[in-house]
Amino acid sequence: MSIQKQVVRDIDRIEPGKMFTYQELPAWRSSPESTAKAMSLLVSRGQVRRFSKGVFYRPKQGVLGEVRPSDNEKIRLYLYAGEERIGYITGLSLYNRMGLTTQVPKTVTVATEKARQKKSLGNIDISLVPSKAPVNERNKEYLEVLDALTDIKNIPDSQPFEVLDVLSQKIKNMDEGALNSLVQLAKGYYPPATKALLGLILDTNGYAISRLLAEDLNPTTRYNIGLKGYWSQAKTWKII
């Protein structure tokens, strides 16, 4: 089968409106140059639309004519490479979804292993920031919790003790394996204040695994979070 026919076959399997890159086409692995030429021909014929350099989508028809990719589809481009997760939404968009703030930012922040950069995609802006840990589908939820703990003093509309209340409920719903993964990510990639806050939540809820975090902290360091007397065991973790 020619590369041209292979590319056409592969693209026919992609849902209209879904964005994709050269690298997601099987033909690219064996013949990148021929694949690029085949794509250029399909673009010129109108069978495929070029969204940006190296990014394409199949045209999708709506009631009023052709529909461009949705904002969610644009964001997905930076969350996945094919079906593999490479990033996750963090910052104000995440904290809004968690119920920690009412603010809805125009710029969506995505944590990824790519270099820090900003993207303007029509009516949505995306800010790529370095993730603190390698990202995959299994650990995304844990990284979200740890990011919220790290930003606890900077989340609009919420006091730090309120953030802890919300995150404590999420953590109490995790099983033993998830808690272990959460602690290991905190120990391996996050700053001491984040470890102390996670330790406080775990300790307050009676999880012995909190000692792994205590062992990882400098016993003379204090963390000025502003809990205002809430969370009675905060002093044990040198949190004020």
C-alpha cells in the first residue's frame, strides 16, 4: 500500500473535528517525509484542515456549516500525545473545578513536560508550565491535589483552612494505594511546605503513612500558611 493510501486510511479513522499531529499517524514512523507530502495534498484538496503548523483536523459539518474544533479539543492537544496523557489542567481552571474559587480565567494553564510557553488559539489562551513530576493518566488526580496544596495561599476566594477542608475530603476518598502514590509524589517532587500540609491532612485523618512525610522534613523549619488557629494539629507540623 502506498503512503498516500495509508495516510488516507488512517485519517478516515479519526473522528471529524478531532485534532491530530503528524506523529499520531502510523505512516509517519516509517516515512515522515512522504507522510508530510501526503498531508499537504489532502489539505490542498480540502479533505483535511491545517489548524496550525503540524496540527490538523478532519472537517466537521454542523447545522450552519463547517464547525471548527471546540475549545476542549484545542486544550486536549496539550494534554495528550495520541492516547497517552502528557499534561493536565492546573492553576485557576483546576481550582475552579475543585470549587475553591469562582474565578474563570481566560487563560487555561496546562502542566506538561514541554517548555514553558504561551499559545493563543482563537478565543482561548493556553499557558504551558513545567509539571513538577512526570505526568500520566494514573497520577493526574494526585498532582492536582498537590498543586492545590502548593498554591494554597494564592487561590482567590478561599482561605487556606478552607482549601484544606476541601482537599481533605478528596484525600479521604482515596484507597491505600492512591495514598501511597500521593505521598511518594509529594516526597519526590514537591516543596517542604506542600509535604507538611499533606502530612497535616493525613495525620488529622489518622493515616499512619503521614510519618513518611514527617521523616522527610527539617524539624526546625516553620511554614507560614495562615491557618488562623484552624486545624489543631498544625503545630505538630510546624504550620502557622
